[in-house]
Amino acid sequence: MTRATQVSQMTEARPRLPESLTRYGERVQAEFGSALPNGPPNGSMELAGPFRYHLGWADRQGNHLERPTEQGKGLRPSLCLFACQALEGNWVMATPAAVSLELIHNFSLVHDDIQDGDEERRHRPTVWRLWGEPKALLVGDAMHAIAYQAASRLARRGVPEAKALRCSRLLVESCLAMIKGQVQDLRHEDDLDAGLESYLEMIRLKTGALIQCALEIGALLATDDAGRVAAFARFGHHLGRVFQIRDDVLGIWGNEARTGKAGKGSGNDIRRRKKSLPIVLAFETAGGRRRGQLASIYRKESLNREDVDRVMELLDVLETRRRAQELIEAEAVLALKSLEAARLSAWARGEADSLVEFLVTREH
Amino acid sequence: MTRATQVSQMTEARPRLPESLTRYGERVQAEFGSALPNGPPNGSMELAGPFRYHLGWADRQGNHLERPTEQGKGLRPSLCLFACQALEGNWVMATPAAVSLELIHNFSLVHDDIQDGDEERRHRPTVWRLWGEPKALLVGDAMHAIAYQAASRLARRGVPEAKALRCSRLLVESCLAMIKGQVQDLRHEDDLDAGLESYLEMIRLKTGALIQCALEIGALLATDDAGRVAAFARFGHHLGRVFQIRDDVLGIWGNEARTGKAGKGSGNDIRRRKKSLPIVLAFETAGGRRRGQLASIYRKESLNREDVDRVMELLDVLETRRRAQELIEAEAVLALKSLEAARLSAWARGEADSLVEFLVTREH
């Protein structure tokens, strides 16, 4: 990289997207195409339309978009395929699992948007906003069901049946963990005393389990060496924390134009009274008077601009942003340390470094 | 059976519950127990509580019910285990698949109740009514995910891995068909011209696919004889129609106390403007003036008592109840005829006869 590009990127304050996050996209999309709900013309587009729209491949009329721009990062499938390739596996064989991970993630987003009444995602109206809640519920259910086609698709691709079944079990278990985490998150928001430990357990389930699963399955499809697979699983555990805590930071201080969510950033997660990490830290570290102020704001039914500003001020005073970023960086170190047991090539190690750096510093 | 019990049963106008619908219940429940979301105490009951409540094993406080009374019929798991036993298979080995079928059915009910805003199911408040929509959505999602543990559980029980994967594929495909059918159903309700053919396609997907899958998987786990498996699949196809059309009849003329749904029966499906079979038949057979009346009622945003009474009158005049029951009986004949290729024992054949008779005449 030339010094000039480095500087221009720094000006943008946007970290380089690691190769792994772009390398596998086309392959995943091709695999997706064959996994989509087709079948009889009657009714199939009714489901496939919103399905393709949510994934960023079609506009709301169902017209195919040649250059989809609002697709999400494809983090989970990329991690899966990267793990497979990093351990010298045949990563193309692993694409059904990668697709499954992306579908599990996306079904949860479609349902989440209904739950939270969110009107925008990735700079576009959400599925329920365009097609109504009943249809959006079913679109999410269909994504969820299709995700579990992975096992038979892996077997058809030549993965031994016992291994395909093991992948299937990991997918179901991590999806269940994600759902348990979402349930804890619902409770968490009403609990002013939920501390750091409870927060970390919640995100381990809600976010970490699927990211860990992505890396574990990718590794498993490349090797029978349990030690190397376990190294990727631990890598995923720490990466999940890096990802979610950075997400929480962006949810308060992020830039709306980049995150793609209406009102994301500028204290948006505060307005919604989300108990994200900076708030958890603030409650844990605030002294008597400040804690009282925070608590009285968080006990309100809804927060106005003044409340949000006051919370932002308190977060500043308590230096929660710095502390959150320190936590992220500590987890990043642990993530990379976990990978040592995987004995990676120089290419794979470099790619992992770049992935971690991206997740630590990303702005969207 | 003595003549006295026969007469007392006729007085109740309640057909005998076939042995298959009671025989397998305990086994299925034991299997369910081990499939439920447990894990760390933190958060597990939050999910398991509503989960057990919906399945009829717990009250709303999560207390175990020794004698669950409002559990649903367990039709799909019973059909699966019956098919396996009827073909001399080891039906206990098939229980993970039976549980999966019941979970797929029940996740769709939990989500359906949210969609339709239904406040009561099986004589009790619905999950969303007690725990709110966000939690109910997640409870349904968890049931759906757990359903796909079937494949690895079957393999652990000694089912060959290739066959376990085939069962898994059938489960996903029938669940997707069910969802497509639900999407068609949403559209169907706004379409006054949707005729019998479109109705039959919709219920083939919405209801038939999972019932067919239950019988097909049960048969598959007993035998490698493709002809006998196909016979059970066709049996299921027709049984699905019998079941759904009878459901539609009960939705208009059924007795609320028996069906367990608030307002079910007494024209309830009319009040909700559901395009169930009697209405489809009425639109197809009504002449000019009567069709005009029906259409003007069905174009309204909501129907009052007078509208419902007028539709009930028209259904009477057009003899739709008799015609619906004739359709049910014709499908019952086809169902039993399909089974001939399965070459069943006298016991199994008798049981199938009794199952079909129950579904043709059931009052709940």
C-alpha cells in the first residue's frame, strides 16, 4: 500500500476491508441463488421477492440489482470460508454452511426489526415496513428453515455424512444460543443492575455463538485436528466480543450515514434505552449522585433529547468510550493469541490480523 | 365395545379417538423433555417456561402439570410413529422425528397467533397474550430451531446417517411448503375469485405437506421399500385434505367449547373473513344476486353480526356444509385406497381406518 492511499484512507477514517470480507462474496451469492425458495410459480415470488430484497439483491418490486450495494458485511459466511481456507481446506465445499450462517443471521434481523419496530436497515425500509408484519414474520421463518438445508447440501458436496450432521448440530445449537441471548437481552433492558458479567454472558449467546460457530464449522470442514478446530472456536469467542462491543460503541457514537440504520449513532441506542456496554459500564462506575441521575433517566418510559444529551455527558465524564475501546482491544489480543494453536501460514495469519484490525476499528 | 358405550358415544356425537392418537403420547413427551432448551440456569426458564406452557405441560407460572389436558391432538407425531409401526419398524427409534414434526407445527401456531392477534388457543391465553409479542416471536423461533435437532438425534439413535439426512431434508422441505402455503393464505383472503383449485393448492402446502411428511418419514424409518413409503406419502396427501377441510367446517359450524379457540365455531371464521372451503364453494356456486350479496359483504373492512348471519344463511341455501363433507369423504376414500400398496397387517389397516374415520367426523 502506498503512503498516499494510506493517508487518503486515514482521512476517511475508514479501515481497510480485509480481503476475506470480499473474497468469498460471489461464491456465497451463487450458492444462495440455488438455496432460494423457488418451486411452483404460484406464490413463490411472494416469498422470494422480500427475501431477495432483504438480502440486497432486488429492489422492492423484485427487480434484480446488478450491483447490490446494501448487503451487509457478510461477516459470518466470510469467517466460515476463511477458517476453511486458512486450514488448507476446500472452501468451496463449505459454502452451504456459509449460506446457512448468513440466513440464520438474517432471519434474526428480519424478526428483530418487527420486534423493535425498526423502519430502516442498511439504508432501506425494513421488510415489515414494506410488506407488513404477517408477511415479514413468514419471510424470516422461511430464511430460518432454508438455513437447515445446509447439512444435506454439504453431504451432496462430498462432506462425509457424519461431519455434515455435526455441522448441522452446531448450527442448531448456535442458533438456539442466539435466541436465548435475545431473550436475555429483552430482560436486560429492564434491569438497571445487570452488570458487566451479565452483559458479557448475554452477548456471548446473542452474538458470539454464531460467530464462533462460523469459524468452528469452517475449521471442521478443513481438518480433523481437534486442536486446530478448538483454536478457531476460541478465536470466534473473542471475536464475537470485539464485534458486539464495537457495535455498541457505534450505536452511541457512530455515524448514521455509515451504519445504515435510521437514527443509529448520535446517542440512538440511548434514546431506545438499550443497555449496551457503555451504559453498563456507566452504571458500574458512576458514583452515588451520577448513578442516581442515570437511574432516574433509565426508569422513564421514553427519553427526550435532553435526557439523551445528559446521558451522553455522563458517558463522557465517566470515560466509557475509552474504557469500551480498551475492552475491545484486550479481546482482540486474546483472539489473535487463541489462533496460535491453529499453526497458520503467513498468508492466513496476515489475513486474521487484518480481520481483527477491521473489527476493532470499523465505522459501520 | 359394548352397545351401551357405543350409544353413549353416539349421544355425545364424539367419535372414538383412535388408538394411534393416544398410544405414542408418553414416548413423545419423554423425548420432548430431553429436547427442551435447558443449559445455563440464567435465562433458560425464560424460554422454557412459555415453551412448556404452550405445549400444555406447565401453567403460566411454569409449574409442571401432572395431567396436561390442553395439549392438542399430537396428530403429526402420532401419524409418524404409526406409519413406522405399521410397517414393522422400530417406532421408538423414530421419536426424534415425531418431536420435530410437533415442534414445527407448534412454532407455526405460536407465530400464527401473533399474526392473527388470537388471544386464546386450546382453552388458554396464547403465548403472546401472556408474555408479549417479542418474547412469543422468540419462543416460536426456538421451537423451530430445536425441530432441526432431529437429524443428529436420529443418527445417535442408530438410524443410518444417510437416512437421517434424508429425514432432515424432508422436514425442511415440508416446513418451507407450509410457510409458502401460509403466504398464499394471506393473499387468498383478499382474493374473492380464488376458486377451489387455488384453495386446494394452498392447503396442500399449508397443511398437507407436514402431514404427508409425518407419514413419509415414519415409513422411511421402517423400510427401504420405495413403493410402501410412497403409499404412505399419498395417504398423507389425502389425509391432509380431510384434516383441513374438516377444520374449515368446524371453523364455521364447530362448537367453541370443543375446539378450544375463543369464538371458534358459530361462524367465527366468517367474522374473520377467512376464505375457508365453505366460502370458496359458496363463491363458486352462488348465482348472480347471491354472489353479489356475498361479494359486497366480503369487501367490507369488518363484518358485524348481521353480516355473519346473512353469510350463514347463504351457506345453508347453497348447501355448502353437505358439499364440504362430501369432499372430505371422497378424500377419505382416496386416502385409504392409497394405502393398499403399503400391504399392511390387519391391525395396521384397522388402525388406519379408525384414524381416517376420526378425522372425517371429529368435533374438535
